Amino acid sequence: MLSFRHPIDAVFIAIGAILAALAVVQWRDSDDFADHARQVTATVASLRETKKQLLDAAPETYAKVEFSTGTGDIVRTELPDPFRSSAAPPPAVGSSLTIWYDPREPATARLHRGAGREGVFVLLALAVGALFAPAILRRSLSGSAGGG
């Protein structure tokens, strides 16, 4: 699995380490947001729909919301979490939506308090895959040379 017989091994190990470090940073940021987040009712001010070109995926809709912080400041920000039309219809403009925001940086708002943690698991899976990739590549390349 882990060996430095070939230079490419070191490259994949470095990639795995970078992905693991990114996962730790993302977990820390998500955990920090969850620790400080406050729940508030926001009003949907506008919607923006994007169509992904990759594999003709369903469009995603992003909501720009407006809410009042605990200090009375009015904040208008776009939520980074998309509404995917295949999962649930997006809210209508003018409707109320329960969101979470960081009072230290009120423009940082999310639909869910623990948002961002699912990306950590993807990064960790990719990091582990990067560690096994050199061995898998060597086996598949040596196996294909034999006429399989």
C-alpha cells in the first residue's frame, strides 16, 4: 500500500495528506459555525436558479434571504445551500424560512446548523483513496499487460 519505490507514490501520499488536512479544516469551520449559530426566521427575497451542465443534472435554486439579527441589524445574504428541484421545491419569494446565522459574521447563514459536515466525509474518502491509488493502478496496469 504505502511505499516510496516510485515517485508517483509520494505524489499520491501528498495528495492524500492535503485532502485530509482540508477535511480537518472544513470540520473545524463547520463545528465553529454550529457552536455559535443562532436560529432566525428569514424572508425569501429572491431566487436564483442554476443549471448544471454535468450529466444534465436537475437545476439548483439558491435563495437570497433577509432577516433581522439579535441586535436589530437587517442582513440580506444568499444561502450557500441549494434547493435541488428533484429533492424538494424551493420556497416562494416572500415566504418565511428558518435558517441559522453566525452572529459574529451575520452574512454567513445556512439552512442547517451542521451544514458542511457532509463534505468532510467526501474529502476523507478521497484522501484514503489517494493512499490506495498507486497500488490499485500498478495492479490494474500489470493485469492489463497480460491480455486479461
